Amino acid sequence: MEVIGLIAGLGCFPIEVARAAREGGTRVVAIGLHGLTEPSLADEVESFAWVHVGEVEPMMAHFREAGADTLVMAGKVPKTFLWERPDLVKPDARALKALAGLADRKDDSLLGVFASLLVEEGFSLLGQAELAPGLLAEVGILGSVEPGPEELADIEFGWPIAKAIGELDVGQTVVVRGKAVLALEAVEGTDAAVERGCALGEPGAIVVKVAKPAQDMRFDVPTIGLATVQALAKGGARALAVEAGKTVVLEREALLAEADRHGIAVVGMRDGRLDVGEGDR
């Protein structure tokens, strides 16, 4: 039976990936990051070990000992963690050497050099949702609330803007109301950007979250969860549009129930269009 190594970051994403892999007959061993990973992940995998962010050598040693040469990363490592918890960031000599050649500290640059290091060491990296494809948003209306003409117009307006900041590797989310941009996501993350944008205008904003034009599905895949919808509800937002096939939806049942309760439309779109046809939902 195949053994997969799971590099687990923040939130419930790693837990959902581990469960889906196990249900599919795959053995999972995991590395948790101090200060980020949910401790309960240890109950979902065959073996589990803790490392600090930046400790590359002990992580690789754990996977080699377990016989896992195929890895998957799940769960974000927020860039803010690097300066908010410097006591938990302990790059070893291998990590420092890899980071020394970076021209910038963009997400793709940081994650790309880490992925290259693993590949050079003989590991292969799966796409983040490859073991759990059911987590990806499909095309169509995901909940019970349909977006109205105004929401759809704002989504159409916001989509290329979200794609543009994604191409710059700045963020993947834009908050719009009345074809005016209220907020662009940066280092603070989706939920904080939603709260900031919704606070700037009257209720009725829409939120668009997309994949980067050159999205590497091995890491930094767009992700929404219950907290995302709670941020929308708190700010009086009316709709959340995500890119179908490239956005992970966590806690789906609770997320959609919360969206329905607050009258928020949640839609999966392809190329900025909502084409709901047979087999798309």
C-alpha cells in the first residue's frame, strides 16, 4: 500500500486530506509545524512528528524512515507567522542555503524554492487537492441562495482584478461593491481582507477569490472555509465567487449552511462566468 507524506500547515485542510487519503486506501504519515498544525491530526495518520518552520532535515528524515517518497502539502503557513512568532521559526542550514538565493519573498518564490529542494532530494510533490478532489468547488450555485444581477455584475467586474493581483503574486481575493474596489488581499489573508473591505462601505459587497493565472496546484491553492463566510456575514456581504476546479472548500456543509442563513450566495465559476448547466452543479 502506498505511503504518502503530509506536510501539514494551518487549519483543518490537512485533516480533511488525511481522511480522504485514508478512505482511498492510502497510508499517511505526517509532519506538523509547531504553532500552526492542529494537534488532532496525529489521530488521523499512522505516524506524526513535530518540527519548527524551516527545519528541513528532520522533516525529510521522518518521511524517509516511514518510506514516503511522495509528499503533499496542505494548510497555509501565513507569512505573518514569520514575524509574529519568530521563536517558532528555526531554519536549519539546508533551509538557509536554499533561501539565500531568493530575489524576493513572494509566496511563489518561498514555496517554489522549498518544493525544488524536496524534488532535488528525490521526493515528488502531489497537488494539494489530488488526494481529496471532492474538496474542490464545482461550477454552479453551491448553496441555496442565487446571486442577483447586481451581484453578478460585480463578480464580472472583480474577476479580472483578482486575476491581475494573482499574476503579481500579491493575493487572490478582491472585495467589490457597485463596481468599485473596496479591498485587495495582500499578506493579511482572505478573511482579514474581507473584513477590511466590507467595513469601508454599506452592506452588499461581493467577494471574488481566484487561482493565480499560473497557479501551481502543489501549494498555495485558493481555500475558503467557515471562517470566510463568517467574515462575509459580519460585513454584510451578499456573495462569494470562487474559481471552480481550483478552489478548496473546507467544512462545506457548515460553510453553506452559514451562507444560506445569512442570505449569501456562494458560487463556483469558470473564467468569470456562471454557466449552470446539466452536470455542472
